[in-house]
Amino acid sequence: MDDNLHSPQRWLIELRMEHADLNSLIDRTAVQTPIDELVLRRLKKRRLALRDQIVRLEAELDPPEPA
């Protein structure tokens, strides 16, 4: 059971959930008046970093087949 909590698949799910939460937060922040550009920029930077982590982990879990 403990192995499942720390598995790469579980980590990937958690990263995807955090990425989705950030998408929602960015959407809500973007429609607020006045827009806090600094906060919005930081959220987008964090979202991009999460996306990079997700892509790397996906590549580790399912490496591309050699041509």
C-alpha cells in the first residue's frame, strides 16, 4: 500500500491535479479587476514548471520507442 502512495503514477496524477487547479486559479485571477499582473505571472510560471515536470515524468513512464 505504501508503495502505491509514492509511485511515479501517483505523483503524475498529483501533478496533473495541481496543474488543473492552477489553470482554474489563473482563469479566476485574470477576470478580477484590477488584475494583479505579478500574481498572474507567478501563477503562470508555476503552471509551466508543473507542465515540464509532467512531460518529463510521462517520458520516464512511457519512453518513446526507437525508430
